[in-house]
Amino acid sequence: MWPFKKMPNLAGPEEFPAVINALGDRLRSHGFTAEADRLKEILEGVWTTSNELYGELFVALKIIHRECRNLPGEIDAEIRRLMKSIDQICRWR
């Protein structure tokens, strides 16, 4: 059961890979190919636990947010929203 029913902006565990793929596509379309490839590489990896996957995604998103200062506003906002989602997911566990 998804514990965050009161938080409609959070992506559920089933939707999370699709959300990350969509972000990767948007990054790639704006010329951030290496960043998009890193997200894809993380999603295609083999993880022992979902917390491990979420942790790797959080670090990658944080690096993208910090190092890519010329991101379009909507992509930057999506990255911040995803980092908040991961923080909420992992804090709950």
C-alpha cells in the first residue's frame, strides 16, 4: 500500500521508473545527454534493495541539480520534486 495518499505530487514505486525515464528524455532533448545516460544507467542497474536504488537516484539528481546551472526551469523543478519524493520515500522506510 502506498503510504503517501495525502501527497499527490509524489510518484509511487510503480511509477517512479517511468518518471525518471521521462526526465531523462527531457534532459536529452535539451542537450544534457550525459546526465540522461546516467539516470538510464541507474535504472538499468541491479540493486539489492529499493533504498539502494533510491539512494543512487537521489545522488545523481542532486549532482545534476547542482552542476547543471542552465537547466530549464521546468526540468529543475521536476528534479527538486523527485529529490523530495525520494527523501519522503526513504524516510518512511
